[in-house]
Amino acid sequence: KIADSVNLDLVKIRFSHRRVPTTSDYIRVIEQNFLEMRELGEFLLNNRLIKGDAGCLSKRIEEGLLVSASGCHVGDLKRDDLTLVRKIEDKVVYWEGSKQPSSETPLLSDIFANHKVARFVVHSHCPIITYSPSLEDCRSREYVRYGVFGEYEKVADVLAQNHGFAILRLHGEICVGETAKEIQDKLKERLRKASEHL
């Protein structure tokens, strides 16, 4: 955890990536999806599920994965805070936009690959949930490192057992759903349960 935190402060992006030329598709998908993504980010902020530049948003669309940019404030999302991940090939992330995709892109893409009906994956950082003793059944056994491929297996069983919700040990929460409302409902319920034991 400590090494990961230092690495995040110094390096941010661990995975190999390549920016590809911006297309009219990128401009169109930003316009089509921005409001929904912004409202989801505002929900996270208003419910104290994120703070500062912690956390990220992602949505599966026909053109690829729409992912919030590394270091952006998802609670105050701007259009240029969204990147379009076109493909991942040989662990290289190919993306469009003006900012690099979230440092959590490898985990997000692995979750989408293993949850075929999921349209949204949100990574929140709510200490009330992350460290709640009442949610131990939702917690991964191992620490899930950021920015590297192959970490999904550490959280796969927990996501399955908790209907698309998991606490990454010492590293926030992951919520998977078909709609933004489903994500919001799952997170509100976990926050309610955790808050009962404060």
C-alpha cells in the first residue's frame, strides 16, 4: 500500500499507453455521455464517496470504454476529463482525448471483460465504507494494486458474492452495474450500512 501510494504520487500511470488521433467519434460520444457521467460524479461527491482527485468513472459504449482522466476531480467533471479507450492490445491502452485515462484503467477493463452486461464501473474512495467492520464480507483478502493488469482475480469472488460491489482492501470501493442508478443505489445502501456502525 505504501509503495503504491508513493508510486501514484510520483508516476501516476504505470501501464503502457498510446494516445491516438482524436476522431469525430470521440467528440460525439463525449457530447452523448457527458451529462450522465457528470451527474454520476456529482452524486459521488455529494454523498462523500470521493474527495479531491480520488476515484474514477467508466462506462462501456459501442466505441470502447469512456474513462475519467487520471488526476481529474470526478465530482466536478469537465468534458476534457473524459478519455475514450479504443482498445487494449498486449497490455497497451490506446486512447483518445486530451488527458491520460485513469490509473485504474487496467482493473476497469478487466472488470468489463469479465462482466459482459455491465455498462458502468465506478471506483470510489469513501473511508466510512472502506474501513467499516460491518462490511468485512465485501472486502478483498488482498490489497489490489493500482495501474497494473492481472489484479481482477483478487476481487472477482467478492464482486460475485456481493452482486457487483467490492471493497478493495485499503484501496476504496468498486461498484459494477448496468445503469448509473444501479451504481448509485448500491453505493447508497453500502454507505447506509457502514454509517449505522460509526
